[in-house]
Amino acid sequence: MSVGSETRFCNAHNLPILAQNGGSGWAQTFDLGKKGVIINLASLNQTSVSPDKKAMTIGGGATVQTTIEAAAKAGVLVQTGNCNCVGVMGAYLGGGYGNLMGLHGLRVDNVVSMRVDYFWALRGAGPNFGIVTSAVVKACPVKPEDALAWTGGLIFNPDKLEQLVQAIEELVLKPEMNIFLYFLWSGPPTNAPVIIINVFLYKGTPEAGREAFASIYDIGPMMDLTQVVTYPQWNTGGDAFCVKGGRKPAFGAGLQKMIPQDWREVWNQYVEFQKLPGAQNSGVLVEAYPLEKAQSIPACWSAFPHRNVEYQAIVIPWYDDPVLDDTALAFGKSVRDVWRNNNRVGNNATYINFAHGDDELEAVYGSSLPRLRELKRRLDPKNRFDQWFNIQ
């Protein structure tokens, strides 16, 4: 059966529908019941690059890794996410941050075509309006020597946290840069919590990278894991998050600034949860990108509402034993509260791909919500596509 015939069958029999790409969505909005249908798009993973190398067609089942590998083979760069196992199209539909954001904007800004009637809504709220089986996105032809990046982790002692947070707040990101702050585990045998700063400089050298991130280096990392890598290796530092299985009730928040005392409180809570049996893989992350390119696009151009949010933060309690469910939820909500209490952005602006699922619709759709509701009533009056932050 094709995606179209499967969708028509579900509609005829009043069955809930969910299209699955990479299988990385964790929001609690899913409610398929016992009769719901998951339409797995994995076989639609084909990609192709136009003869002029200025556009790439990406199948609805392609992942970030397969897309980057295909792009590298064709000699182009495309704006994707930073996690290899995530489905490209699902992340695109939510807005889409990525390593090339400072140069090329959000992923939704790079979509050339989907289905025209839905185009505005698809770019920011796509799962509420249909199933995208493919999309054409902008590509940038490059020479092999221009498909390199200097990137990797800098590991710091926890007593440097406040200095690091303040340095990130004061750092001016050029278009070729981005920076992430992680709370993660050190691995066996101790599984001790560590602070990692992941730096990225497109077409960077070790010398240029240390200069660009001098304020971070001045704080004194215990270990430097940075190196120059080819395009297919840009995201390998995040592959630990691609391990399947486990319970991961994540919570996200958009931040306008980095507040040192808030991050010390988050660290203290993280250390207490991470040491629980089976919770060692839990993590906290905040991403910072240069926003000038994304903000140069008119806000009305797509449904994505959060171009003014400086930082995207997420906490991921990761464990196996359901006995920890209540504790994990309390931990995740508490961390989110710390971020929101002193750093509220609008109506608690939250990147939809990081949101937990208990968020108000205004938090994920922002000022686009009234128009999205109008389109939803017209394009999906029976609310068949209702599994991902359902617009009502």
C-alpha cells in the first residue's frame, strides 16, 4: 500500500494516524489507543541532488545521517539537525536548528517546495496537516576542502560552571559558529556527571577555533577533544543520544539569556537524579546559534514562531525502570521551572521538537496559533492528524 491509500483507509475506518520517520519524538501527545495506525516512512529514504547542485529532494523517511552522507557524496551541504538518527522531515516540520543555521537560517527557511496549499502551515506545524512524503530543500555546492568543520567537546571541572555560563551569554556568535553546553555522564566505571562544552566552527582550523572561542578556553578545560572533521562526521559527538530504548520524558524551554545561578541549580538537581540506579545516561543540553540569518526572514513567512529565542534548552531523564517515572517527571518539570521562572520568553516559548507535551499550545505555536487554527478547521475538519501537539 502507498502512504495515500493507507491514509484513506484510516480515514474511512476512523482510525488515528501517526506518520513515523526516525522514531525520535518523545512528546506525551501521542494517543493512538489500541486501533491506531503508525505509518512508517522508512522505505521513503531516497535522496537526489539537482544537476546544478542547488537543491536536494529528501524522502520522508530519510534520517539526518543518510541525508548528510548523500549530500557529502554529491558535493553539497544542506541544513540538517545535529543528531544523526533523527528523521530529517519530522525535524524540518517543527522549525529546525542546525550547524549551518548562522549561514543559511532555520531548516524551514531552506524548504523550496512541499504541497503548496499547506506550505505556510507545514513549516512549523506540519504534523497537524498531513504526511510529507518528500520535500525539496536548498543545497549549497562545495569543494571537499570547504566541507570541513572544527568541532568537538571541551570537558570542564564543575566548579567552572558559572564562568562558562557567563562566557556563553557574552559570546558573540559569528555565522560559522555554534556552541552547546551539556551535562552528561563520564561513562564506566564511575558514570560521574561532567560538564562538556561542544564548539563548532565551519571551515575552521584548530588555531581559528581556539581564537573564536578564546573566552571558553580561558576558563581552562580539563580535556580538549576538538578536531577538524569532514561533513559526515560533524554530528558524531551526539551519537550517544541515538541509542534506542529506555524511558526519556524530555522537557524543553526557550531562554532569552544564560543565568549562572539558574544553571548551578539545574546542575545540582541533575547530579542528584543522575546518580539514581539506571539513570546515569540522563542529560541536560542548551544550544546557542547565530540568529541573524534566521531573523532576516519575515516572521509571517512560516508558522515557526520563535526566531527571537536566543537559547534552546532541554533536560532528558533517561532510565529503564518504570519505578522512576514519578521521580523523573518531577525532576524534568523542576528543571523546566528553574529555566522559566527567571527567564520567561513570551508565553513560555518552547521549541516544539524539544517540548514535553503538557505545554500550552501558545508556548509551541506562539503568534501563529490563530491562523493555524483557521487552517486546521479548513484543511483537516475531522482532525485526523491529531497526534503531535494537536491544534484545536
